[in-house]
Amino acid sequence: MALLAVQSQVRVAAPVVQLASNQRRSTLHLATPSVFGSSQGSLNGAPLGQPSTVSKARCVAVLQQRAPPAVAATPQEVAQKGWYYSQYGGAAFNNLQFGTVPLPEIAPDQVLINVSAAALNPIDIKRMHGAFKETDSPLPTVPGYDVAGTVVAVGSAVTKFAVGDRVFGDINECATMPKQLGSLARFTAAEERLLARIPDNMSFAEAAAVPLVALTALGALEAANFKHGQSVLILNGAGGVGSMAIQVAKRVFGAGFVATTASLPKVGLLEALGADHVEDYRRMDYTQLPQLYDCVLDCVGEADRAMKVLKPGGAYVCLMGAAPAPAVHFNMVSSGAKLQQLSPFFARGELHAVIDPHGVFAMFAVPSAFEHLNSGRATGKVVVGVL
């Protein structure tokens, strides 16, 4: 079965946006009064194959560094269009609104990105429902973690990127302390340390489908101290993280045996991605099989069952729900350096973006894209073309 990586139709000659008031700006509307603010962080990743050493205290420092939200925009503030919500909760994503949002002001270590594509993640939905509102940035919120686009302005301390560079990344360093202005808008800002250059053979849509899931898959296997030749069971291999974890385990770590669970129609895809065995969870209980594994990546949240198939001394990494002892605790931290280290695997065609067969959703269809993601029927990543 062919891989479900879809070529993006989003192509744009990005206007260069200058922040100085006496320089030409792109065609954007003037801002209306707003309570939008911004958030920043400062964390570092570890070399490929080694767990990140970022501490919880460092994430707390990110929260403490946030500036208070502005009470109102100045008359000169430039605005843009994007999706946002002003309160948590709401059925069928009816709190989402499309309208004018501010253009982010870039800090010295940030770049401004003309967004070509963004990808949705389950954490976006959790955030919308207030799952971590105590550490979230102030409402109203432009959602979106994953971004792919073109640099149109750089901060004074930026050294790695220049105007015109194609970049991708997860713009939120700590997942539960996200920025107020996310990727579901025409422009977004991100620290250069969170970004990497898009390989030449990847479209914007493919690049947007990668960051959060690739960093999660890589980080989870690093946290498990996964080694070349070992075996791994990945629960829900057809999901965003699962479909990437199959590839990372096989192609990056050199796994000896990769098993996963999925429904029968998705078996061909997962075998093409590198799975050695795909168990149809509707017809067979994997806990009843004799195979034991060095590692289990649980993308479903069924610790009691999953831990039954671990070898003695094996590592169980829970990416959904509670993680009882002796589970390996893992908190994904965004890192452009880690993403850049994975980029050659994408450039060589050893790793692939997996985009839901529905295709790339149009910007006006963002509520429908969220509904599709929330249905549990999506395969791989749900991607939105922003322009």
C-alpha cells in the first residue's frame, strides 16, 4: 500500500513582514482592541538517541517568564486572520471562531513564520477543554502546535535562519505551557531553537505532519533506553505518534522486531512503514499471544494489559492516561536540534510523513478537521493548509 503522504497544494511567495513602523508590511488588517499576549520558553534538547535532561523546574521557569497579557492593542498594531477561541469547553468545537488576531511581536531569539500548513494534535483538543488551563497562556487562544512555513522576519539574536528559509517545528517548548498565538493563523512566531529546516523533498503539508509526533516517538524510545536489535510493541500504530514510532524504531534505532495494533484495513500501511507484525485488535487480544517485548509504547492508555507483554526488565512508556509504576515517565520537549537530526532520514526517504487519507483540510474547514481528529478515525496526522 502506498504511503499516505499527500503533496501539499499550498505554495506561496511569502511577503517579507518588517516590524518597524516605517517599513512596508504585508497586506493585513489593522488590529482591533485585543487581550492577546505571548509566551516564551527556554529549554534545550539532548543528542539523538539520548533522553532530554530538561527538568520540570525548567518548564516552571517558562511559565514564570511570561509577560502579562496586554489590555489592548495599540492603533498601529498589525493584525491577521486566524482561528481562535475565547473560552474553554463547548461541544462540536463551536467555540472556535475565525477572525482578526494580532501579528506576533518577535523576541530577539524568535522568527516570524508565514504559515503554509499546520497539523492538529489531540493535545490541541485537551487544551480547548481546559485540561491544563492553570499553566496555559491567557485566553483568547489561537490553537496549533505544529507548523511549516517560510521565515519572513528574524529577531536580532537569531543566527540559524534567514528570511526565505523553509522551516518546521513544534512551536511550544513545553506542551502544557503553550503560546497564546499558535499555528492556525497566517503568521506565527517561534524561537529558533524549536525549528529546523524543511528537507528539500518535503512539501509544507508533509513537514507540518512531522514535528510533535516525531519528537514524541524519538523521545519515548530514548526514555525507554531502547537499543538496536530490541523488540517493541506500539499500541495504535495507525495514529499520529504510532505511525511515526514504527518508522523511528525501525529506521533510526534499528529495532529487531516491531509489532503494532490496528484495524485490518490499516495493516498494509503499517507494514509499508516498517512493522514486522500488525495485530488486528478487533479479532485478537495481543496479551494472549506468546510474544514478549523489550519495550511497549502505549498510545492508547491500557497499562494493565500492556504491561503483561513486557519481558522482565522491559520498559513500558505510557503516552496516554496514567502511568503506574514501573512505567517510564516521559514528557516531550520541543527541540529544533532533535528535529534537524531526524531530517536526513526524511531527506533519504527512510522516514515518511503520514497524512490522513482525507487529505489536507482547507483553512475554512478547521472545525471539521478537529471533529475528524476527535472521532478517533483519523490515520496519521490531520493537516490544515493555512493559505
